[in-house]
Amino acid sequence: ALVDPHWRIHHDEDAELYLNGELVARFSGYTSGYQRIALEPRARAALRAGTKVLALHVHQTTGGQYIDLGLDEVMTP
């Protein structure tokens, strides 16, 4: 199990993240680079053993659109 998982996300524009069919995060606006964001308790709870289904919905009002998402383990010394 991951001890300190964080989303690593770069998005334009608003994004919703679903894990195993459950809404676990919302990201407002856009980013100009990657951000690392700690998982909220409901997202941590959804990271249980077995197969996972990850789905993203991104809403764009104007201009280009993109999303890139990863899951990082943050290590502190």
C-alpha cells in the first residue's frame, strides 16, 4: 500500500476524477504546470487491493484542452 500517495496533475480546465466509479477529486480552473496534490481520505480508501478503474472528466469553456494524471508516492527524509 502507498504510504503518502499524491495525484500529479496538469489540466486545462476543470477536472473530475473517479476511482472505481466514485468521485474522489475535483480540480478547478487550469494549471500552467504539474501539481502534486495529496489524496483525500475517500480516494485513499478507494485504493484497495485489486483491479482499479480510473476515469477523468475534463470540461473546457474556451481554448485548448488537456489532462495528464499520475499517482506519486511522496517520500520525506
